[in-house]
Amino acid sequence: MNVHGTVAEGFEPVRDAFARNFTSLGERGAAVAVYRDGRKVVDLWGGSRDVDDASGTEPWRRGTAQVVRSATKGVAAAVPLLLHRRGELDLDAPVGEYWPEFKAHGKERVLVRHVLNHRAGLPVLDRPLTPEEALDPRRGPAAVAAQAPVWEPGTDHGYHALTYGWLLDELVRRVSGGRGAGQWIADEIAGPLGLDLWVGLPAAEEAAGRAGRVGRLDEPEPSGSGNGPRLRPKRAVTEAYENPGSLTRRAFAAITPFPDQNDPEYRAAALPAANGIATADGLARFYAALIGEVDGVTRDVRLFDRATMELARAEESAGPDRILVVGTRFGLGYMLHGSASPFLGPGSFGHPGRGGSLGFADPETGIALGYVTNGFRKTVTADPRAQALVRAVRTSLDRDPS
């Protein structure tokens, strides 16, 4: 496998780990980027642009973008936090104060922060949306507004796999005069930073073939050495995903059947929980701008001030997750470092995408990482390929006394 791109001196372990993902973990096409203190130190890509191109006739190139699934949530979470910083959104206000229709069925006590910390009690829909309904920006929010909570809001947490996006998007629309999260990101985040990152892929980018095709990958064979990835989930987790009546299964089935992620109509829609499209550099650069200044299109840009960054990564939810059935930690819109989703260190915050992709920042080391892949595995929060890259970054830092 030819790995393309560059690494700064000291970050060679990341290149080695990236190459091993192809030879040992069945990677088909991927890219990784790492920033340190606002400067890019890793920029690598390899493999095929399309997951179903086994012969590699269409290679992954610099600038190839992919659907990053729930890594979208970390990008989208920046919008309400920035609105809060501007004084336009109160995190401790009831959602119904901005969205009156939402108050139905006892949801008067759902606060804005409950949307971001996964404590709203609304991870499922009693009637799942069809793909056509889900792509309509009005239908998802309307369905959530009509839904009764499945637990008392604020009393427990559980991953809002798909409903998170409709909740966040409608809040942003109500506060921003009709501008949804996807457009807000384009105008206020991706534009100033020059990011190849979209929640709602523009028609021109679709026509230019910016996004490769994604799909499922078979699991790699165990190495037999005892040092390979642990791919067998706990029995309770397996049972939760297999039981059609479980909250877990229902949360991920809020759209049934799930849309074709390679369909241009799906990629053009704005689903802030699930369908962001990004390059590895776009994702890493976004996180770099959350923790420090990054050179932008016309000026240096820092998205979060110190207070907003601390809000994002302060623990809001921790312990057994009623949807993921493992212990999870959440700040406001971001997963926090922990056993279910290991990042670089205790202060790291970010978001994985189910089956592979990852974006996060670690303020203590100044590191921001973005990893995108076209091959999705069964993993939800800690894909072995992404984790191999995180470990390699840690090794690089351990070797660097600065």
C-alpha cells in the first residue's frame, strides 16, 4: 500500500500506524490529519476513493471527502455553543421557550443543555421516519416535538443517535431566524476557516466528485497473537442491538430503512447527527480552531474562547448509557475521553462516527485529529483503526520532550 502525504519530524509513528491499518486491519481507503498548536504535522491518505473499488482504479487523493456519520455531531455542537457565547441561546432555558410546539407530552422541563448532554429522554420515535421524511427539514423536528420522553428529562442519559440532529437543528433555526445548522456551519465555521466540511453537500461539490462512496467492511480476521483488536462486544451490548424492542435498536432505527449514504439526495440534506461530509484535514482543522488559532481565509480564526471550550468539555453526563449500554461521558455536545471512547487524554473532547471516523481535540497537548474512512465496521465509539492512530500520536508526543 502506497501511503501519500507528509508527517513532521517526530510523527513518523502515525505514518507507520496508518500503513498498518491497510495491511493488518483491512482498511480500504482513508485519510488522517493532525494539527499541533494550530500547525499541521500529519497529512496522510491512501487506498481507494470508493469502498467498492477493490482494484484501486480510483485512488484516494488529497481532498477526497467522505461521510463521517456521527462525527458530524461534534461539528454541529459548536453552533449552539457559539450562539450561547453570543448571548443568543441560554443553555439553561427550556427548549420550549424557543420552540413552543416542543412542549407537548410533558417536555416543558427539557432544557437546552439536555439536548447537548443526551439527557432529554428523546432518543427514539414511536413511529420511525421513512428516508423521504427524514430528509425533509420539517418532518424530523415535528416528529420529535410530538414524541413523549422515554425517561424523565434530566434524570439520566442515553445517546440520541439520530434525534440529536433534529433537536439541535430546530433550536438553531428558531434562534437564527430560519437558518439551519448546516447553513450556519457553512457561513460561520467552514467558510472563515476554509474547511472542506459540509453538513449538506452543495450541488457543485457533488458534481465535482468530492465525496467517495462509503460502505460496510467485513471484520478482519483475528491476528492470533493476542495483540489484535478486541472485536467481541459484551453480551449485554450485543443483545441490546439485536432486540427490536430495545431502546438501543429503536434509537438507531429512528429512520427506517436507513437511507443510502451514497445517494446524492442524502448527501445534500442537512442531518446534523449523521451525514456530515469532510476531509480528514477539514475535521482536524475544525478541532484545532476550537482550542487555538488557525490560519483562516482572511485572518487567523479561533472558534471557542477559553470559557466556551471549558463548557464543551466539562462533564455533564457519565456512567451507564441507556442506549449504548456501556459507560459513556458527555460534555455539551461532545464525547469525553473514557473507556468507551478513548481520545488522547483526560481533557480531550470530540466525537467518533459509528464504524470508523473520528475527530477530537486535546487542549493540554494542543493536538487536534481528524480521521475519515470509506469502510464502516460494526464499532460504534472506538474503532480499532482510529485507536491505532490515537496511540501513535501519543507515542509521538512521548518521544518529543517539548
